[in-house]
Amino acid sequence: MRIIKLSSILFFLVFAVNFVFADVAEGEKLFKANCTSCHAINEKIVGPALKDAHKRRKEDWLLKWIKNSPGMIQSGDPIAVQLFNDNNKIPMLPFLSLKDSEIKSIISYIKQESEAPAKTVTAAADQTTASVTTNQPKGFYRNTTLFMLLGLALFLVIIVFVLLRIKKSVNELYAIKHPEKAAAELQEKTSEYKRTLNYKLFKKHPVVGVSFIVMGFVIVLGLIGFDYGNKVVGVQKGYMPTQPIKYSHQLHAGTYKINCQYCHSGADKSKQATVPSASTCMNCHMHVTASAKYNGNVSPEIQKIYDAVGWDANKKAYDPSKTQTPIKWVRVHNLPDHAYFNHAQHVKIGKVECQACHGPVETMQVVSQQRSLQMGWCINCHREAKVDVANNDYYVKLHAELKKEGKSSITVAQNGGTECGKCHY
């Protein structure tokens, strides 16, 4: 009975701990998905800082406010009206679709983050330096996956402990009722320990032995599958395919300093950077043939361009009798289909240099993938990169607010850049 009570208590404790932190983990997901575009825990962005919001307001009031803040303002609720006026009369969106339990989990997350020490980083922008407090603490409980795994491991240890205690109790009862048999079995077990491990695992305890084999087999298959999956979905850092034409970025972007956007003309105005058409190449190569290196003949690589567009180098004209064939370039950087990436947003608005994602292409004879392009790599960039609020009319109001607070910049993450819907929808 004592064993059963002990196991029940331990089971309840593990369940309760996992339930509490699962609730916080759910709140963190909802907070990042719905709140981070306007709010941070330790600093004001568009809306007020949410640190200790659970202490400043009652839970019932927070539930109503988050669900329908415009309605509360219109009803004349004094606290709601004061918040509206104090934050430049910028209305907060209503979240009518959120359940009370989901809002409570968000409040639980805010409570945990409020109690965690704030991390201060130094941000430089507009040639000034300011201290910015981020809402990205890296405490133990932020890694919810690790915590859940540890909780599961603890639960399994408890089960093993309880089973061993039960086995011991059963053996003691058996020894009391059958002392002679128990003594004989004890002697047999003592001699059994001297036998080999293989015998004990595969003959005496075949289930245990087979389990070890299956476990090892699963681990090996998992590692092979993970490596294969990485290659299939485009996680292929170092990938350097052979192209149909030996185009040198080192020569064009490095030596001749041709702007990347001359060839990749969509980089600052569309989702795709675009692969240049052969007609773009012909803007220069109608005249540039590199013949000096090939005894007066056209360079073999440039000739491939001429063959693709039907150009006669001798007549300096297009030959209508020649069939035009597209150049089949091999794509190097390829994101999975479920990930949305917009070049214009990064190049024109974010002013991100091509090299940040593609590496020093001006030094490459053959382009290769320099970054992993995995989600973690992108998110880390969003946590560190600063939003150029000073030189972007879209952020005029946000820039004014930051100046009032003595700040010069915010990160992309603080402006909603880590919300799932930004890249997956």
C-alpha cells in the first residue's frame, strides 16, 4: 500500500509540474503569434511594456480587455480609456477568437517573464548608442522541449523505481512463504551473474536484448533519415553544382564591380531576385567576346550564350534561322515550399546586403551555398538585426516613439519578426 501511495503522489507531482509549464509554453506560443508586433515584456514598443501586467490588473479585467479592447473603450471603462489615451490613442486589435484558457496561458507566460531578469543589450543606430531591453531571456524554462523531455525522463525513472520496489516486496513475501525455494533461487541467481552479458540479455532475458538491438537500429536509421531529409529540403550548406556556363561572380561582381541588381533585377522589387535572362547577358556580350584570350575567337563560354539566343558573332546580328534555347541554370539556394521569403522586403526595406545570406559572392568563381538557411538561422538574424526606422516612412510614428523614450532602434524580432505567420501562412 505504501508503494502504491508513493507512486501515486510522485505521478501526480510530475503531472502537475508538466501541466503548469505546458500551460506557460502554450502561452509563449500565443504571445509570440499575437502580441510581439506591438508589445514586449520589459519595454514599450507600440503598446506598453507588459511586465507585471498580472499585478496591475485583475484577471477578469484582462480577459475582457484582450478579447475586446475597443468595446471596453467605447463603454467608457476608465482604465481602458486611460490606457488608450496614454498610448497615443492607438487601438489594440480585439482577439475575440482566443479562448479564456488561452488568454490565461498568455498571462501565465507574462508572469514568468516578468519574474525573469531582463537582459540588456547595446544597440547602435543613427550613429548613437542606446541600451535596449529585449524580451528574449534565455533561461532554462524557455527551452520547453528540453524541459518536457527531462520531465518524461523523470517520469520513466519513477516508474522503474516503483517497479523495483514492487519486485522487492514480492520477493520478500515469496521468501517468507517459500524459504527453501527462495534460497535455491538466490544461489542460482548468484551463479547466473557470473555468466556472460550476451547470455543474460539474449537467452535469459531475450526481450531486453532485442530491445537494445531495436533501439540501436532506430538510432542509426534516425541519423541516416535526418541527414537525407536535410539534403532533400534544401539544407545543403556548401552545395556547389556545376552550371551549364562557367559564369564567374569573381570576375563580374568582383573585378568589374557590376552591381548585383543589374543582373538580379527583381531583388529590390519582388519576392524573387530572378535569374537574369540571356538578353541581359547580351547587353554586354554583343561587344565583349574575350577573343584576345582565344586567338581572335569567341570565348567558348560566351559562345554558349550566343547559341542560346541565336546570335551570329561574325555578322553581329541575330540569326533567325537559329533555334533559341533557354540556359538551364542550376538553382543553388532553395527554401522549402512552406517557407515564405521576400527579397524586396529584405533588400529595399531592410537594406540587407546580398552577402549576408549568400556569402562573399564577389570572390567566388563558382557560387556555393554559404549559409544553412534553416529556420533557426533566420530567427537568430531577426533577433539581432535592427529595423531601419529612421530612413523608412512606414515607421515614422514608431521612430518618433523611440526618440521620446531615448532609444534609437528596435530589432526585427521586437517588431513582430519572429511570428510564425510572417514566414508560414
